[in-house]
Amino acid sequence: MEADKINEILQNNIKEERVFLHDISNQLVVAQGMGTFALKKFKSEFGDDDKRINRLEKSVNAVNNIIEMVKERRSRVQSLSN
């Protein structure tokens, strides 16, 4: 009986983690899209060498890296639920 309770708690925690990762992924995709849109717009207006462009590129790259980290975490969580 104790093992069943532990398994139930574990499965609930995994489910909560999956919901969290899904929700944060949605927000990151919005940030990625808006950052990429702004970057393209700024590049066409100011060129590639502007300091603001470099800063925005770093920001977009950071969001892309976070998205990859979330994908890896999602895979780990999914493997736990199988």
C-alpha cells in the first residue's frame, strides 16, 4: 500500500512538471517570435553592426538556449512517466 501511495505522489509530481513545462514553453515561443521579428526589423533599419542589434541577438540566442533546455527537460520528464 505504501508503494502505491509513493507511486501516486510521484505521478502527480510528474504531471505537474509536464504542465509547467508546457506553459513555460508557450511563453518562450512568444518571446522567441517577438524577439526574432524585432531583430529582423532592426537589422533592416540599422544594419548588422549596431550595438542594439548585437544585444538583441544575444537576447534571442538566450531564449533559443532556454527553449532547448526545456525540450531536454520535457524529454526527461516524459521518460519518467513511461
